[in-house]
Amino acid sequence: MITGSILPKLLLQASRAGKQERPAPARKARAKAEAWEEAVEAGGLAAAVRAVEAEPADAALKRAGVASAVAAAEERDRDLFGKAGKMPGYPEGMLRNIEEGTMRTLNLYYSSGGNTGKVAERIDRTLEELGAGHTSIRAGSETEVDVLEYDLVFVGSGVYAWLPGKPLLDLLTRLRKGYVQSGAIKPASPKLPGKKAVVYCTYGGAHTGINEAIPAVKYMAQLFDHLGLEVLDEIYVVGEYVPENMREMSRAGRLGDIRGRPDEHDLNEVAERVRGLVRV
Ligand SMILES: Cc1cc2nc3c(=O)[nH]c(=O)nc-3n(C[C@H](O)[C@H](O)[C@H](O)COP(=O)(O)O)c2cc1C
């Protein structure tokens, strides 16, 4: 507890200490200049100007700072625009492998009502436009495929009772058992460099929206994750309920009126996603 007699003494000491810590004018200017440089480094010109304007700096320092910041920002922008300028024709990531003709791509899917089929077709068409030779397989009870022969695997299905369709589920089960037996699925699932997967679905979401599609997508992804492929992306596309006796679900469900989906807008979005993903 501080008694009344020593309190004024403590206050005096504190005030002296405060005065000693206050920077001298030269040090203050240097500190401002350093703060300015840091602000330019961290956030560019706009952030640096904000930083200076937030403080009552003297006009000369401000002018000198602005000049050096403009130079720094111009240099940084030249660098950024230089890189961006290369983008349109620049073969990034898998796009380079596609251009070199070394990319093996598989599109494996199941569709009972045709919605996922439309998405699969748009993926196929986009891959063709990109010049990627690929194999497209609609899963059935006789399907045999070794997904490890491919560098990029698209796998997709409609969602039925929260899971992929039975033919695809069965195929994934057969593949899992085979890969466990052959030793391709290893403890810790080490990554297979350069091998990637993209999972997609169409779903109606009438009851709980996208939440009822997530288990299906996660389920499909697991085989590829177990094998060591990098699961690059999950694409969820809304799909109307096709069977006649389920049509009301396309109008009165959690997602509102989804009749006619996937529509051209949905499919174009898929195409753009594919174009983006092959740059990874
Ligand atoms: C029998 C049946 C069950 C369905 N179950 C679900 C479901 O659990 N969750 C969901 O979001 N959508 C469900 N749907 C909607 C479908 O996922 C959606 O219509 C999808 O686009 C169907 O794909 P397809 O036309 O490629 O078969 C179901 C549809 C049917 C016919």
C-alpha cells in the first residue's frame, strides 16, 4: 500500500522518467524516417502516406518521405506488373505439363439423373479446350480403373442420402481394398509428388443446404488423400431434384427455387474453376 507521504515523491520520479524517455528532435526525425521506410516496405505508398499523415511531422520530412516512397512504390509496381503481364500466356503449374503433353488426366464420375453428367461434360470440354488429353469414365458396376496412372483426377457424383451414388461408392471401396492389398495405401499417406485430385458434386440441399453434400465430397476425397494425391479443390454445384416425385424439393427446400440447375452460369463457373486449377 502506498502511504500519503511517499506518493508525491513517486509521482515526481515518474514524471522525470517520462521526460527522459521522450525522444530528442533529431532522434524523433530519424524514428519517423525509419517508420516511413517500414510502412513503405509493408504496405506500399498508400499505407506509408497514411502513416505519415497520422503524425504531425514537419513539412520537409514529409516531402522527403513522399519522394522516396513514390520511388519505392513505383519500383514495386513495376515488379508486380511485370509479373502480371506475363500471366495470360504463361504456362503455370499443370498447364505447363499439359502444353508439354505429359499430363495424364482422368474424369471419373457418377450421375443418375444427368446433372453431374452435365458438370462432367463441361469439365471434359474445358480440358479439351486446354489441350489436355484425358479419359472420362462414368462409374458402373464393371468399371475397372487404376487412378494412380493419372496425374490429375477429377472425381464427382450426385449426392444421394448425403453420400455419392452407389456405383461410385462401390468402385471407391473396390479401389481402396485393392490399394491396401498392393501396399499403395501406406501409413501416414505420404504425398505422391505431382499427383492431384479435384472432387466435385451436384446436390439439391433441400433440407440442410450444402451440409448434406459435404459428407459425400469428403468421402470421395478420402481415397485420394489416402493414396497421397493432393486434393486441390472441392466443387459444389447445385442440382435440381430430377425424379418426378421429388420435384417439390427443387422449389421448397433450403436453397429456394433450384429448378433448372445446374444452369449455364453454374457450368461456366465450373469451367473457370478448372481453368484456374490447372495453373496450380
Ligand atoms: C434419391 C435421391 C436422393 C437425394 N439425396 C440428396 C441428399 O441427401 N442431399 C442433397 O443435397 N441432395 C440430394 N439429392 C439431390 C441430388 O443430389 C441432385 O439432384 C443431384 O444433382 C443429382 O445428381 P445427378 O442428376 O447427377 O444424379 C437426392 C436426389 C435423389 C434422386
